[in-house]
Amino acid sequence: RRDRLESGLMALSGVTVTAQGAPRLAGHCHVTIEGVRSEEILVLLDRAGICAAAGAACASGAPQASHVLVAMGIDERRARGSLRLTLAPSTTDADIDAALLAAESALNHLRR
């Protein structure tokens, strides 16, 4: 399910999966989004009923770019546009479709 979510997100312009190909937890998806600040997309996703977070889990709530993402070689500007989604065992394909639709709509709105 994470791979399905990531594939759908990567189909959106400027979205890159963080640490793609590296060993990661199956239910965690972290992406960076070019030209978008995390706070902006989080508000729009929340309005659509999608729960998400910004940055790396260890830097949650920090106003600056995550030091973890910067240490991974992600530039600060791009790191400020990071998004973290977590899948539960109960997450369905319909839930993933709803998240992808909400993300696409939010990005379209922010890039107008």
C-alpha cells in the first residue's frame, strides 16, 4: 500500500520520495514537494480530511527545515516542503485514492 501511495504521489509534479529504495517502514511515506511549504499543503489536506505531518518525525513542529533531511543531502528549501503520511493496517485502497486526490487538488491550488 505504501508503494501504491508513493507511486501516485510521484506522478504529481515536483514530488520526490525521500530515501526511495532504502530500507524503510512499510507503513510510512515521506516525500518532498518542490515549491511548496509544508504548512500550506497540510492545511489543505486537513480540510480534505487527510491527516499528515511535516518534516521528519524527529523534527516535528520545528519551524526550520529538518536537520535530518538536510543531513541526508536534501537542500533546505526543498526540505521545507516535506510531507509525512502514515498508513494503518486498516488503510484501504479507497483511503489512498482519497489522499492522492486531495494531494493533487492541494498542489493545483497552491501552484495557481
